[in-house]
Amino acid sequence: MSTIRFGTIVGLVLGSIWVFAGFLSALLVAVLAAIGAVIAAVVTGRLDLAEYMGHQHD
């Protein structure tokens, strides 16, 4: 799936949530989705948090 297609789908989902449940619900979903994306990136090895936490690789 391309980045543009994924972004469009995310925008449609958040827009639908905003319409039916309100802005705060859409904001909460966006924040939780971002947290989930970071966790997935760490688990798959695409993001190394050691760099941001001051740890060094040996």
C-alpha cells in the first residue's frame, strides 16, 4: 500500500470519527494510532529508541 493511499484512508477514518463522535474522539484515535505506530516500529526494528534514551550500541 502506498503512503498516499494509507494517508488517505487514515484521513477518512479520522474524519468519520470526528463527524460521528466529535473532535476529541478523533484526536484520541489519532494519538493512539501514533503510539501504536511507534510501538510497531520498535518491535519490527525500524526505530531504535536507544539513540533517543542516551544508550550507546557496542
